[in-house]
Amino acid sequence: MNSTDTSGSLEEALERLHAAGPEREGWLTNHAPMVVEALAANGQAGALHRWVDLYRDRLEDFPDRLAPVTDDNWPSALGDPRRIADWTDHFARALADRPWRDVLTEWWPRLLPGMYGGATHVIIRVGHAVRALETGESAPRSAELAHALGYWAARHQPLTGFDVLPGTPAASEALAAVPPIPPGHMGFRNRLAAVQQLPTWAEDVTDPDTARDRLTELVRAATHRYATHGHGEPTMLVHAATAPNAVLRALDSLPRELWVPSLHAAWTASAAVTAMYTPAEPVAYRASARLTAEEVMERALAHGDEHVIKLTDTALDVGDDLALAAAQRAIEISEPLVA
């Protein structure tokens, strides 16, 4: 269903949103740039400003600058959320001087280990920015990539120290084998620290084309799983699908030698989110109506919740009936966005 928005609405929305920072209330993510790209990509460009109007109370001013990030000092600034503005400036300068794919290629392997920052929204925002640029380059879309990469660098957070468990061949089986974290941990950061064990999956993949195929399989499996497991945490479990899909969207903009490590990082992210929020038991689910992709996106837009819209966007990428059912499940169990 993805379509190219040539109306300029996405540019207008991004310019409006770039006055806001990537977070609010100290840590919660600003989803608006990702949502407007998803809507524009799926034939809903005319609704962008109306949706932003509903979301605007959740926007905060862009943070203050501290000191420039440079080619020499960037390692010391990596993972420092106080440096969001400094990092955004750094990437804006880089993108003004070099093709955006070159900048992405340079920084992707540096940032990839820390894609768990901002509850994986750092990689998700980059995936949306890359898709926007692939469908049409413009100054606001380039600026959005600078904001996305700056957010990723500032919130860079590796996941380490977990024990590796035996894996299974299929992505769906591997997700089912992820052990949940012990109860009692609140907040994404505390839950992430509680991830002690994850199964391996696709660890023997060395061929880039195979890596793409397995990553596509993972996105499909995580999207399907939401239909029966999303009730565990309707908002956070969305990221088990949308984070790896963001990686998948970026592959064609990256050299092939980066595809295999991208697969492995995407699996760890999806598995970690699954460990943090999976429910004790699945619930059988059947969509109340068989809807087209366009109808599901229209219902997601009417519902308004940012995670519902982004999961629907990923479900439309997957494109099968169970994926569309997962999107409908998200609409049913999530709180709508209201003014």
C-alpha cells in the first residue's frame, strides 16, 4: 500500500515538528515525526496536520545545546542524552557536506549496538527517515534524518551481559522460546537490565541476501505474534515488530556487508522486547471483520494512537491477513488519542 507523497504535506509537517525535541517529560519519546511519515507513506498525507494538532500537547521545545560534537570527541558524547541538540547539529553538518547514504553508512555500525536506547525508538525513527528519503529527497527529510541519528547517538544504549540459550530454526519458534524477565521491574530501562537470557536465532547466517530473508521472516513473526500476545503490554510489544522492521527498511540504503550484523542486532532487539513484556499465556484472536489494508489504516488513523498507527504501518508491509488482524487487535486493546 505504500505510496509516495508528492503533496509537500510531509515536508510541512516535519518542519513544524523539528522545533520540538525527540522526548518529553525527561524520557518519553516524541512519536510525531515517525507517525507523519507512516501516514504519508500510506496515502494519508491529507491527515498529517490534523493528527499533529491532536498530538501537540505532547511536544516539548527542542533541548539546549551544550558543546559541539566533533569528529574527535564524538566517542565521549555517545549515549549522553544531554547532548541531543549537539548530536543533531553534528549530523546536520555532516548531511550538508556529504550524501546521506554515506553518512548513514559511516554511522550505522557505530550506532547499531545501541539500538535499545529510547525503548528502541531511536532505530524506529531512523527507519522512517530513511524510507522518506528513499521515496524523495528534500531539505526537511534530510533534517529528519539528522534528528533521528542525533537521537540514536544521544540515547545509544547497548544490551550486554545476557546468557545465550539454544536457538530454533523459525523466527516464530524463537520468539516463543524467549524467557520472560522476572516480575517486578518497572520502566523500559529497568526491564532491559533484567534481561538475563535470550535464545540465539539465525546466528549462522553469513550471506546478505539470506540475512534480508531472515529479517523479513522476523518482522512477519513478531507482527503475527502481536495478535495473540499484544495484551501483555499493548504499547510496548509493538516494538518487537517495528524495531526490526526499521532495520529492514534501511538495508537497501546500506552496503551489503552491513546486512548480516543488522539482522543479528534486530533479533536481539525484538527478543529483548519480547522478554520484557510477553504475557504468561496467549489469547486466541480472530478479527471481527476482514478489512482491506486501506481500511485498516483508516481505522488506525481514526483511533489515533501513535503505536497503533506505526504497528499498522508495519502490518501493511507484511501484508497478509494475520498481520492485518494484528493491527486490528492493536486498535481494539489500545487507548485512543484524544484531544
